[in-house]
Amino acid sequence: MKRTQTAALALATAVAALAPALVEASAADGTAFLQDPAGGEKKMRSTKDKTYKVEGQLRFHPGVVYTMVPRPAAKGGQDWAGGAEGEMPDPKSLAWEPKFEFAWGVSDVALLKTALASKGRHPVVLHATLWTADRTKAAEVHSTVKDRPATGRTTLPGGKRIACDTGGYTAEWSVTRSGHGSVGGTLKWNADCAQYRTAFSQK
């Protein structure tokens, strides 16, 4: 009986070893992602008006998914991490299931030399769209919350499965403090799955 396995790169040693070739790895949790702007958890894009400075960051998690199938008895070999005994990943089932992780910060311009304005709540809008090379919308997330803390981080599921080997994509994102400022950017991603197929065959 087939079952779907959502794979973080840390689940399989062979796949995890390939992570640097694909994305910027997070040492904290073993997952992999693309980040705009690059440079770590505290690296943000920013803008400000007379009242607030708005900062934002996007981490795009491609999210590899595949199906585990029974391993042919004749082949034997080591079982895959995350799979039941006697199972192996089916390369034909490989796909992507992206998530969008946002970080934001809203600070009072008058307090920039001291500390972030951690008190109070803010109407913050998070938005991201994943576009194909021909500008077809592949996935989109949007979250409007009127009572967010001044700083935060949250992950929104893309809600769409992306087929392997469908070329290059562009993620456009923004973080908006309603009525005061918006910051955002873009990042590129390639949906190629060749390295995962290689890892599966080597395992």
C-alpha cells in the first residue's frame, strides 16, 4: 500500500548531503530554503515613513514530497529514513509542495537608536506569489491580520503541488504595515529534481 511521505532534507542522509547545491541550509532545524534577502535570520529588507520603519524577510521552502512504495525483494538494501521496513521512495512520484516563511519587524522611527517597539499591535499584511517563467501564477499566499506583534515569524503553506522539472520560478513577496509602508523582493527557484533522483538511486 502506497503512502505519501513529506520529506525534510534531514530525513535522508543522501538527500541532506545534497542540500547546499540546491538551497541555503538552515543549521537550526536541518531544513533547506531560499531566502530573500540572503544573510541569516536577522537580515531584512526595510523601508520607513515618518512614523514606522517596516522590515521584512522571506524564506521559500520548496518542500520535497514523494511516495513510498514496497521495495522489490530481490534488491534488498538499506531502508530509507522516514519509511517503513521494506519500503523505498518512488522517483516517479517526486514533486514539490512549497511553503512561504515570513519574518517582519515594525519599529517606531523615533526609537530606532534604542530598541524595536515591541509593545503594541499592528495590522500587518503578508503576501507572496510564485510565478512560472511565462508569468503564470503557480501558487499564492495572503494573510491580513489586524493585531500582529511588532516582530514575528510565520509560515504559510502554498497550497499547491509543483511538478518536478518544470523550469525556473520567481517568488515575489511583500510585508506591509497597513497605512505606513511596504517592503518586499523576489527570489529565483528551479524546480529541477535531478539531485533527488540521484540520491534515491544511490541509496
